[in-house]
Amino acid sequence: MTALAEAPAPDTSVPSPDEWEAAVGAVRALPQDAQVLLVCHVNPDGDALGSMLGVALGLRRLGFHNLQATFPGAGSPPVVPEPFRWLPGLDLLVPAAAVFPAPDVLLCFDAASASRLGDLVDRLDTAGAAIVLDHHASNTRFGGIHLVDPGAAATSVVAEGLLARLGVALDPEIAECLYVALATDTGSFRFDMTTPAVHEMAARLIAAGISPGEISRRVFDTRPFGAVRLYGDVLQRAQLEPEAAGGVGLVWTYATLDDLARYGQQPYVLEPLIDSVRIAAEADVSCVVKQVGEAEWAVSMRSKGAVDVSRVAVALGGGGHRLAAGFTGRGSVGDVVASIRAQLAA
Ligand code: AMP
Ligand code: MN
Ligand code: MN
């Protein structure tokens, strides 16, 4: 055997053993009364909330009792989207304005860049240590300790890894949080990153004693009747542009604050719309442009594979994954869609 063959294969696992050790060491070094702040990205989705609360519950199980969980813009009291209002660990949520000014440790969930932390971004500097758990390929490697796995289907995959290394066994409450995160980011186990490892993790979570049917009903299949009517209006105005994106096609629609007001609905009800728009077979790229302010729009983009929409989103100041990405657009709907069209043609 040659010396070369005997050399250990370089460890390319992500996060690296050193990164896991740094994160576990940072937590283990803390006294149980340490101030621990957990933060997820603005407008939190199931992965952001589920990963954050799952780890928060795990830390509580380890005896930490000075725990705060929050997200940018969390008011007093913090309000999470209706489908997540039953999640275990919500009692740990605090208003963004009330968080520790200089926590002993900060754990950050599902944020690809520091800007996704909004006004809480300064805690990255004031915290004793900042541990970033994420799975975006576009992650900018902000913060001190990186638990970033672009191959993971959800941040909760990384969260489960951290809890296991801290010696926290899955209980039904932690499992519910991590399952919501995994199910949301994989589109209920339909998207491409639904690997054997994803199903194995789901199996571990279900074996911990949760009810996937009940969770899916609450998270995906329950919306107010007004939302059903609103979906009708928004889908009715969808536009198909078969020539866009170099000929692979674009389908898009938009929803305004007026639309929400007309049906008395909250912005969260617009999130599933992209799934109805993207079924249009004639377009590879789909997008929903959702008004969040006078001239400000939250844009959701999806691709069926021909286009890397994270490239488009990053070019327009946002981020995400190859097949699912987003950004904040400015101006009119027309301006926003024109900017997307231009990027798709680039
Ligand atoms: P969404 O369309 O909101 O489900 O988001 C799809 C993906 O794009 C997620 O991975 C988000 O993290 C990412 N994303 C959405 N909006 C933004 C934004 N304004 N900035 C950075 N990333 C975003
Ligand atoms: Mn997210
Ligand atoms: Mn995610």
C-alpha cells in the first residue's frame, strides 16, 4: 500500500468536525443561568420557527433557564403566523425590543445573510459567541461559528445534529418543531432535496411520538374562508409569458395590501399561492409579488430546474436556493416584474 493510499481522506463533511466542536464547546462552556438568545429570519417560516423553537426546547431540557427566542419585528406580544400558533416553545418568544442587549451566546436560524436579522443584527457583535445554523448555498458566512450545510433540506437538519451532539434526546415537543421545519422546506417531502436522509430524519421525528397528519392539517391545510376567495382573485390575474427566461417561460401574479384588506386577511395567507402558480406547465419560472408597503414587495420565485432563481434573487438583493428564492422589490408591480424579466434574460 502506498503512503498516499494510507493518508486519511480529507474530511469534506459540512459542517466540519471543528465547526461542530466549536458550537458544542460554546454551549457547554456556558453556566446554566447564561443569557441565551435565539433568533430566526424576518417573516419567519416553518423552518425558521421550527428550528429555533426545537433548539430552544432542547436547551431548556439541558437546564438553561435564561432563554429568549425572537425574530426581527416581533412585537409585544410577538405574533407568529396563524398556522404556527400551536408550536411548542412559543412561550419562549419575546418582543424584539426586549431581547438581551449582549447575550452570552446567540444562535441564529435559517438566515442566509446578516440583513435577514433586521434590527437585531447588532447582537452578532454584542453576543459572547454567535452560532449560525443555516442551509442556504448563498449563506454569506456571517457570525463566528458556522453550522451551514447547503446540502441540508432544512435548517432543522442542522438543528437536529446540534441537539444530538449536545446529548438532547428527541421528545414529542422538539420533534414537532423539527418536523414542521422539515415538512415546510421540503414542500411536504416533494422537492428534489427529499433524500433518504430526509425520510430517515422524518422517521426519527415520527418515532418520537408526533402525528404527521394532524401537523399537516394545521400547517398546510387550514386557512380562513376569506383566503379562499382572495386566492381566486390573485390566481385570476396570473400572467403567462412563454418567451421569457430565454424561452422556458415565466408565470407570475401579484397581491396587494388592498387585496388583503378586501378579504380581511393577514399577509401569511399569501405564502401558499406560489405553489398554485408554479403548476403552470408552460413556464419553468414562477413568481408571486406580494405587497408589503407603499412601494415595497416581497417576491417569491420558483424554478422547475432550467433556471437558477437564486442567481436572479441575489442579483436583485435577495437570496435563497437554486429552485426557490426571493427578494424585496421596490417601485410598482410592473417595475418589479420588469427587473425579474431582465435578470432572467441576462
Ligand atoms: P419564499 O418564497 O418566501 O418561500 O422563500 C424562498 C427562499 O428564498 C427561502 O429560502 C428564503 O430564505 C429565500 N428568500 C426569500 N426572500 C428573501 C429575501 N428578501 N432575502 C433573502 N432571501 C430570501
Ligand atoms: Mn426560511
Ligand atoms: Mn430553510
